[in-house]
Amino acid sequence: MRILVTGGAGFIGANFLNLLVPRHREHQFVNLDALTYAANPRSLDPVASLPNYAFERADLCDFSGLRAVFARHQPEVVVHFAAESHVDRSIAGPRAFVRTNVEGTFNLLEACRELWTPGQGLFHHVSTDEVFGSLGATGRFDEETRYDPSSPYSASKAASDHLVRAWHRTFGLPVRVSNCSNNYGPLQFPEKLIPLMILNLLERKPLPVYGQGLNVRDWLYVEDHCEAIWAIIGAGQNGRTYNIGGRSEQRNIDVVKQLCHLVAEETGTPEAELLGLICYVSDRPGHDLRYAIDSSRIEAELAWKPRESFASGLRKTVRWYLANRAWIDSVRTGEYRRWIEQNYGSR
Ligand code: NAD
Ligand code: DAU
């Protein structure tokens, strides 16, 4: 199969490619990515020289560039990860979110519709549980839960989900949608809670917990998410939605305390010193209280379930950041942007 992955230089996309390209030499993978601030081509070092992998720098919002990539590679499957993904950034500047997540998804759907005859191809749309809004103290999101997004990010992802389903119902495009909970693991840009806290711990900087730290997220190790998407591509049904979660609900403050404990253990630092870095800061506007996913559909229909426990996944993640300081430094310095321009500027 010829598989086009969008956003493959970002956190989840790179983990997906690093997991699947070496395992599936019979498939050709093309990574289409605009290389925004959130991307790091070095995340793809394990697959960059494999014969079944190719990279195309392109912006989803440039329809003619997108068509050219489609004409060159003639994908049979599209796995759509590319997005602006950080909620806080969407509050500070929502325009890029509407542009990439809504217009970019629209362009991608149109490129597929142009290339594929009706009923041909497969479009897998990677989405989020944030489209469902906030839960109270009880309950879980299932595939029938009403959309009720709170942030510009989640509203733009909700809009993209609706476009994808409309292209299925109206034009017969074969689509599948997955809505997943919070991912964590290697290669995550250090603006998200877990890598941000790990790096601040290593540098003895304050650990900014929003509000009282009582918001709850359901955490899933990134490779478990990638395996779920691969299972849906392999055996899911067209027009169907699958919720993916880790059955691992945690309050933010508890996540931060576990990170203090792990970093203390792994670096031989007194835990009390690290716990002393916790500080409570102003809450995120529109902050959803709680997310929890009911993944019984994907578990029953596709025999998927998460392999990693939160305790073991979090330790692996801390160890990865400790062992990969060069990756971290590279995404945080101006040198990184210069390197991208030198290596990809002309593509
Ligand atoms: P990320 O921000 O780490 O990576 C996004 C990637 O998309 C980057 O490589 C970036 O360069 C690329 N991109 C952005 N705009 C683009 C454009 N206009 N054209 C082409 N490429 C562009 O994101 P992530 O955390 O890996 O998330 C991937 C997908 O999974 C997103 O759709 C996100 O909504 C969804 N998701 C994420 C999580 C999570 O916890 N991270 C959970 C559920 C769903
Ligand atoms: O639920 C899936 C979503 O998870 C994905 O769709 C998003 O792309 C992804 O970014 C993530 O969104 P969150 O807003 O839940 O993730 P974030 O890491 O930004 O924050 C997790 C929780 O931690 C949230 O309740 C806000 C809180 N937080 C976050 C940061 C960055 C803090 O308390 N302090 C912080 O500094």
C-alpha cells in the first residue's frame, strides 16, 4: 500500500512512522509535513534512510503544493495527524488553528476526492476527546457523546471531524475517525504538561500547575495510540468512529508529583527539593475539568487494548528525556530553526 501520513514530523506522527515503517517494508510511507515549530525531522532519524520512507515538506493550506504531492505519490491511504495541537497556543492565537485544522483538513479531503474514484482509498482522521467538552466527576465519553468543544483548538478539531464525516456521507469518501485522550511518551514537544514538567525539573525551574491542579486527564502511552490507529486502518469500518483511551485517569497535581518522584529516583535528587518547585498559577480560560474515554468499541471490535501502564510509561518517558538532551536542546534553540532552513528550506 502507498500510505501518506500528514504531520509525521510531530510527536504522534513520528512515533507512528518509527513504529510502522521498519515493521511494514511491504508498504511505502510518505510523510507530508510543513515543519512548523512543533516538528523535528530528527525525530525520524530511525527511518529516514529506509527505502520505504519518503519526506515531503508541504503545507496543507497550499492546495496546489498538496496536489503535486498527491500526483507524485498517488496514496491509497491517508493518515491525517497534522494539526496545530496545543490548547494554550490556541487561546493566545486561534487563527493558525482554524487555518490548519479546518482549511487544511478541507484541502486534504479535496485532494483525496480528486485522486480517488468513489469508494476507493481510505482517509483516517486522527482527532481528540476534547471535541466532547468537559465531564463532571462521573461518566465517560463514548462514540455517541454530543460534541461540545471549549477551546479554539477543540472547536477547530470538532469542525474538522464534521468535515470528514460530511465527505463520507455526501461524496462517499471512505473515512474512519478516531478520538483519543492525552498522549505522552518520547518526542513530545516540551510545551505539553509532561515534557514541560520533566524539563523544568531537570533545570530546577518552577512547575506551573494551572488552578488547583484538580483537572483530570486520561493518559495513553503514544505507542498504544499508534497501534490503535493501525488496527483501525487494518480492520475498522468505513464511516465509523473509534474512541481510544488509556483507562488511566489522573489529576494534574498527581501527575506532577509522580514526575517529581521519578526524576528524584532517576537522578538521585532529594524528592522534597523537587516537590518544592510546584507552584499554582492562574487557570487556563475555559479549562475542561475532566476527560475520560470509554474505549469498549475498539476493544471489542478490534481486540485493541493499551499495553503500557501509566507507571511504566511515565518512567520510560522520564528516562527518554534524560537520555535525549540533544533532541530537547535542538527543539528549543534558534539553531534548530536554522538547521531546518538549511536542510529543508529549498524543498
Ligand atoms: P504536534 O503538534 O506534535 O505535531 C503536529 C505536526 O503537524 C507537526 O509536525 C507540524 O509541523 C505539522 N503541521 C502543522 N501544521 C501543518 C500544516 N499546515 N501542513 C502540514 N503539516 C502541518 O501534534 P501531535 O501531538 O503529534 O498531534 C497529532 C494529531 O493527534 C493532531 O491532529 C492532534 O489533534 C491529535 N491528538 C493529539 C493528542 C495528544 O495528546 N498529543 C491526543 C489526541 C489527538
Ligand atoms: O485530550 C487530548 C488532548 O490532549 C489533545 O487533543 C491535545 O492536542 C493535547 O495537547 C492535550 O491537550 P491538554 O490541554 O489536555 O494537554 P496539556 O499538556 O496542554 O495540558 C494537560 C493538563 O495539564 C491540562 O489540564 C492543563 C494542565 N497544565 C498544562 C500545562 C502546559 C498545567 O497545569 N500546567 C502547564 O504548564
